[in-house]
Amino acid sequence: MAAPLTLLLIVAVTIRAVLFRSSLAELISERVEVVSPLNAWKRVVEGLALLDLGVSPYSGDVFHETPLMIYLFHFTVDYAEIVFMVSPYFVDCLSCLLASLDRAKIFRKQKYALESDRYPADCLELLRSPKEMFYIPLKVAMFYLLNPFTILSCVAKSTCGLNNAIIALFIFCTLKGSALLSGILLALATYQSIYPLTLFAPALLFFLQRLYIPVNLRRSSFWCFTLQYAFIYVGSLVVITGLSFFLLGSWDFIPSVYGFIFSVPDLTPNIGLFWYFFAEMFEHFRLFFICVFQINVFFYTIPLSIKLKEHPVFLIFMQIAIISIFKSYPTVGDVALYMAFLPAWSHLYRFLRNIFLVSCVLLACSALFPVLWHLWIYAGSANSNFYYAITLLFNFGQTFLIIRPLTRRRKHPGGFDNEVSCFKSSVWKSSLKS
Amino acid sequence: MGLLSDPNRRKALTNLLTRLNAPICMVCYLAAIVWFMGLAFEPFTLRTYMSENAMGSTMVEERFSSGERALSLAKEFDAHKRKAGGMPVEWLVKAMQARGLEVFTQSFSRKLPFPDENKERYMVRGTNVYGILRAPRAPRTEALVITAPCSPGNSDNQAVGLLLALAQYFRNQIFWAKDIIFLVNEHDLIGMQAWLEGYHHTNITGMEYSPLQGRAGSIQAALSLELSSDVITSLDLILEGLNGQLPNLDLANLFYAFCQKLGVLCTIQGKLQRNDWDTAEGYTHAAQTMMLMVLKQACGRSWGDHGLFLRYHIEAASIRGINGFRHYKMDVATIGRLLEGMVRKLNNLLERLHQSYFFYLLPSLSRFVSIGYYMPAFGLLAVILLLRVSFPGLDHFTFFNPSGPGVLTVLTPVVISHLTGVALYLLPVHLQEMAVEHFPVSETEAVVLTAVAIYTAGLALPHNTQRLLSGEGTEQGWKVLKLTALLYLAVLLGCTALINFSLGFVLAVTLVPITASMTPHMPKALSALAMVLLSPAFTILYCVFIYQELIEAPVSVGEGWMLFLSVISQGILDHALYGSLVYPLLALFIYPCWLMFWNILFWS
């Protein structure tokens, strides 16, 4: 296990180091698919320059990182490449966590196996054998570290990699069972980009399950723990925000970071669903549709938490995927994060008829993005509709990718019923609508 | 959706696709060819029409009449050109200044990666001269360009003469709303490249040039003029630019409209339009014209000086005067009037040309095939690849199955093929000195022959090394490799066809049949021969022969071979000089992809 992992690390580092030194790095860091206005390195440099001059970095309309991030880079700007090279390895923690999680569950699985006569035959296939599970951490690491999306994002020095690392650490701490650290890291992730707020529910559900506290609104133990966890979370969020205020001496960053995320003023094309819509829209509908679009990220938390309350880890995966599809400035780095989790559900793949089709669609879209961008921006022969069509297809593929494991989960012994298809059709329709 | 999620219907569909896979593929291929050939049939094509309102009908009379002056200027230019042995910079500057233009010069130099034997140049040094006629009526934010080349020998003198006469005439008009730049460029495309890079402050090809001293606004359109005789019988319009990019169809429409108005014979691909579409000859004629356009577009080079403008989002076309054996001759004044009309219409533009089509094929000047009509032909070919992908892909757990073939079995041939491709891309130019030292060849021959040698060596290399590295191949192994290669080819051809339809289609026509049917169980010798005959290099060879056949200058096998070699050297040069993408595409992607199929054939 250690040897292949080391080999993997060396390969991953080599690829990144080579790309950093090649002329491609500059090209990649300009691609709209890889960097967004939120996390472009160019903007971080601009913010740093402003900070050094004693001007508030938020005084222009260029810089949208959080204050903690800029102070982090204030000290490490000379080592930026190393920071970006290292950040993906935090996600490696994921592999360890999944290992620990799965080994803990093996016994339960084996219990299922003993009682297998109670389950239909196909369920047996869903119970992972220890040998398969042994490789899951390696697979997760491989899916993340060698994923071209991660590599591109890392080479472009998009700060998305750091956000991913924070989320990965959060998941790691959660699965390790440390409520305090998990709350703090969740607060940090929320502070970075708001949307991880929705991960609160799955984390809470996980701890409840772990502590054998039933989800029952009338039980005091439930409320006790919920309040405890919420207090850790909100408390650290307040501390972090306060810290930013004291570092910067003003509240400028609130509109500049969170206002920017929520009101989507920058309509540079990206792989998300927002830009085309809001570029086409009449101004007086803007507020309404911003609410409609933003609610997508948060709304699914409720039905999913109800349906998946027995499977909080899977819920975390679903939430991360939904965030990356519906967030206002998505990049391929966000996509890479939830894709890294896919191998963890590999036992569900044998029921996935269309996984091959979906991967083909995602692959083709990734190739078509730069081509259509070239035709639109440089050659002037295509237009934004071409590019947006591919964006839609890409998001459709992503939606399909996450819906499939979800619907297939119904067959799992832990089981859930047909109502999930309501969610499925609602996500699908909303992506069709947009 | 319902079709895919209902297991029974899905099963029926899958069964149908698996059982009838080969016949469906064959039908698709034939349908694609028939569809494509049908595009030239007149009832299936649309009549061209002017989409841009600003260039619609206006009651304007073209008054340019100084044809005689243009000819005398041409003679003078010729004399000074001979005396200077190149661009007569001083004379031209004076001549332009005398006509009231702001005149500037730009010098440039470029060392070619290896000598260009077609044009006999290696170290290129030259000067561009351009004069700007400032618009009296508007802020100087937009410009039009008229160019004429200063070519060696007797050619294109009349173009420069006409350019100067037009400048003088335009100077006296008051209705110009855009600056007009009159550019005389030396060393055809190299000079044009230097000027455009200087104008846009870019340097993408490593050319050395002096910065431009005077600039006008953003260039909206450009016309390039090639005129080598005092009288002409017809005008030929050239549209194909770098990487197969085409200008907006409205530019062609504009040219056609003025030719009709002034009664000038106009051709495209050197072919006159015929009216008898319902006869076999009429159809063949249209098909030939369209095929010529496809071949020219596919080769990705700029076929006139206008070709480089297109990269900067400037609509441009070349107009070439042809003096053939016809009775009806026109003088230079008529061409001057035609240009005057076109420039005045372009002057009326309120925004860049964008209304009409950018993706089209022209079976004649008055008929066009738009992207919606020709894409299905390519789509039918791409469907074959997808059908073949779905065929092995249906047992879809090959990727996720732990007992399936290791990543290494697939990765090794892929990596080796691509390394061969990289060698094909890098080595010919870098090894030329060594080759010249050891073999009695010139540099150009060295480059081309190295390329051919690496290409041939690649056929021997991959499958042997792969066997050494990963041992015996398994049945699963080649299936996964084929799946990967088919997907790769489909994505590759799809992207190519979007950027340059003709190239994508030509490659698809030759690559799809053999790649779709490739398995290791076919008779080795026969299928190896078929594969080689349908390989990318042979595709180029066929294109050379077909092209020669279509321009009615058929060549023998030996001449064809020499032409083939020169086409390769031109391709490499175009890539180095102007950034044409065909050579890197073929070397780095198409050839390795083809090698992957070659691997499958010799899988054991």
C-alpha cells in the first residue's frame, strides 16, 4: 500500500513540477475553465500589491479572496508554487480517512453477509470485500492527484486547490470523530466560499450516528448535541470573521467576497450555469433569478438530509457535487474534488449502465471547451451559444454522474425508497431549464 | 430518458446495436459520402444573399477612371523595383506622400528554420511600406486595409500601380468614415505576418521586426490585390486562410454583387460558374469546385496574402486578376471601380461583418453550403466511431473490474505512440544539421526525409517495445486499447472538424473505415497493407494527386512524389513561420492515434 502511494506521489509531483516550468503554465492560468474571478492567482498578486502599498486590497473590483487567504500568501508568496503543490496532498488525507471509515464498517458488512439470506442476491454484490476496500484509499488518491482537472487547477495556481484542501481536512476530521476540529474547519471552509455551509447537515448527521443519538426532534440529547456542534461552528465562524476584521481594519471584505459570490456581478464565461443567463437577462429580473439560481445550492440539503440521514458520508459527497454544479463561479478544481470520491462508491458502479456514456460526455466536453472558446473569442466565427451549449452538456453530464449513485443507493441494504426519484427529476429539470 | 432507464427496452436497443453494428456502420459511411457529394448538387444548396444591412443596395456610382495612370505607375514601380533589387522603399514613400498619405515603413527579418526551396529563400530581410488615408468624417477608431504584394520578377506590378491610383482617387473623396491603409508588403506572407504582428503588438512566431510608427484604428476588413497584367479576363476570389479559416460569407457576396454590377467575369477556385446544374457536366463542375475548396481548406495554409488577417478577427479576401484566353477583356479602371465599390460598402459598416456565415463551402460563387448542411456528413462518420465505441463499451466494467487488464497494458502503447509523435514533430527540424553532415542532401530534403523516415520507423517501433514491456497482450487488453483509441479519435476528429471542417472530414473519410474495423484477428498482411494505404501520410499523397487532377494539371507518379515531399516541407514551414496547426495536429495527435490502431493489429 505504501509503495504504490509513494510512487503515485512522485508521479504527481513530477507532472506538476514539469508543467510549472513549461510554457503551458501561463496558458493554463488564463483559461476560464480553470480559474474564476474568485480564485485566479493573477488577482491574488494584485491584491498583495495593493496590500503592500497600504491600500485596501478590496478597493478595486479585482480581488475577491478572503483576508486570511491574502495574509497567508503575504507570507508565502515566494513559495507559492510549493504551497500549491502541497495543497492537493491534504486531500490525500481523504484516502486515509476512507480507509479508517471503511475498515470500521467492515464488521457491519460481514454481519450483513452472514444474514445474507435475508437480502436479494444482487445486494450481496454491494457488500464490499475487504480486498476491494483495501485499494480504495489508493484509488481516491489516484483519482484526485492524477485527475487532469486537479493538475490544471494546481498549475494555474488557482486558490481553489486550497479550498479543496480545507474541505478535505474537514471531512477527515469529521470521519475521525473530532467534533471540535470538524466544526472549526467547516467554519473555515464556509468562510472561504460560503457554500460549504450546506455540509453542516451531513456532518451533524454523521456525529449523531456515531454517538448513537437518534434523529428525533423530541429528544433532548439530539438538541443538546446539535446546539453544541452549531455553537462550535458559529463560534469559530464569528472568531474567524472577527479576526479578518482586525487584520484588515474594515468590513470591506464582506461585500467584496460574499456579495461577489451571491450577486454574481462578474459574467466572465465559465463552466457554470450563471454567466450566460445573467448576461442575457433584463436588469429588473436579475434579483429574482439570482435568488432562484442560488437557492439551488442550499435547497437540496433538506430533502437529501431527510432521505440520506442513514448515509451521512454519501450525503457529504452529494453536497459537494451539488455545490460544484450550482455554485456561481465553478472551476474544474471543484469538479475534481467530488470526482475524487467516486471510487469510494465503486461498489455501486456495477449497477451504473450509463457511467461509460457519462464519462465520454465529460471527456468530450472537456476537449470541446477550449475549441469552442477559440472559435468564439479568437476566430470570431462561433458565438457564446456554442460555448454555453457545451457548458450545459457538461453540467448535464455531472448531474447524471451524481444522480446515478444516488438512485442506485436505493438498492443498498441500508435502503431508501422511490421518493428519491423526485429529487432526481427536480435536479434534472432545473439543469435542463437552465 | 425513458428509453435508457427502462431495462427491457434498453436491452432491446443494445441488442439491436450489437447485432446490426457492422451493417449500420457501413450504411453510415456510405450515407456520409453520398451526403457530402450531394452538397454540390444545386437544388440542395442555398443561393447566397447579402445579410449585412449596411452593405445593402445603395445608389452609388463608381467613378474611378484613372486606369491609365495606374498602369504608368505600375511601369514606374517596376523600373524602380528592378533598380533597387527589391522593394523600392524611397520611391514608394515619395509616391505615397505625394498622394497625401501618412507614410511609414517597417523593416523585418526572419531566418527560416530551413531553406524554402519553392520560393528560394532562407534569410529573409525586407521592408513593408504603408500609407494611411485618415478619415475626414469620423474619429479614427476603425480602419480598412488594401494590400498589394511587392513580388520578385514581373508579377503584381499592376496591383501596386492600381493601389497608388486608388489612393490618389480616394484622397479626393470626402465620405470616408474609416481610415484606409494602403500596404505594400514584401516577401508575401512573411511581410504580412511582420506587419500584422507589429500592428497588434504581438509576437507569436519569433519574427524580428521594427515597431510600427503609425497606426490607424482597429481593422474591420482587408482586401488583398494580385494583378500581373494590364488587361484581365476574369477575377478570382480566394477565401481560404490560415488553418482553414474563412472570412464572413458577406465579403464573398459583396465581391459577387459588384462583379455582377460591373459585368466582370468572376471565378472561385479558378472555375467559372455554370448554369446547367441539371446536366452531369454541370454537377461535376460544381463538385470539382467544392472539392477544390475542401482540399485547399484542409491543408490549412493561407492561399493568399489575406489569410493571416483572419487570425486577428479581420475579414479578408484576396482578389486575383487572371488573364486567360477569352475575348472579353477588362482594363484596370474596371477593377479599380470594383474595388472602389467594395471599399465604399465596407466603409458603411457599422460593426464588424458578422451577420452572415463563417462556416460554409462554395460549389460556386452564387451558391453556398452552410454548416448545418455539411456537418451531417461528418456526423455520420463520427457516429460510426461512437457505435464502435459502444460495441466494446457495452461490457462496461472493463475499467472498474479489478480482474480486468491493468492500466499498464493500455498506457504503454499510448505513451509510446505519443512519444513517436513527439519525435516526428521535433526531430526533423532539429536534426537537419546532423543529417546534412552525414548524407549528401540539402537541408530541405534532410528535413522532409527525416520526417518520412521517422514516420516509417514508427510503424516498426510501438508494438515491439510494448510487448517487451508488458508481456503478452490479452484479449481484454486490445479491447480496452481499441475503446480508448476510438474515443480518442472521435474526440480528436470532432474538435478538428469544428475548427476546420474540411480537414476533419478528409481525415475521417480515410481513417474511420479501417480504424472502426480493426481487430488483431484479421489477416495480418492484408489489413496491414490496408492500414498503411489509409494512413495519414497516404491521405496527404492522395490529396496531392486529387488536387492536381482537379486543377487540370495531372502529374505522373514521380512528380506527385516530389510534390508530396514539397507539401510536407511547406507544412512544416507554415507551422514555423505562421503558426499553422496542421503539422502539429498530424504529428502529435492523428499519427499517434493511428499508431494505436496499428498496435491493435499486431496485438499478441
